[in-house]
Amino acid sequence: MARYSIEFLPKSLMRRVRVDVVIPSLGLQETIANTDENYYQNSDKKYPLLIVLHGFGEDAKSWQNST
């Protein structure tokens, strides 16, 4: 699994906002057998998208801490 954190400053909110993106990984056997370093770019497999929003007074960790 890969996790990326991106911070930016939207003019509409006038404060820094962080977005976490989590990309699923292959299973253990698939990872061992995989030799294609562009697996995700070349794959036709579709992954579901889950967008989780928190309240204005919370941060990106609130979902992780509450579940």
C-alpha cells in the first residue's frame, strides 16, 4: 500500500488543507510474481474510490482516530 499526503492552500478556505491518498497494493503472491514496474498504469483492473470528509474543525487524522 502506498500513502501520499498533499498539502495546499485553497483561497476559498484561507487555510492549509491536507489530502491523503491511499493506493491499494497487490497481494503478497502477486507482489512477489510481479515484474512490471508500471503495473497500475498498464492494468485494466478498476479500484473503488472512497472519499472521506471531516468537519471544518478537524483534520485528516480524525477519521483514522475515530474508526
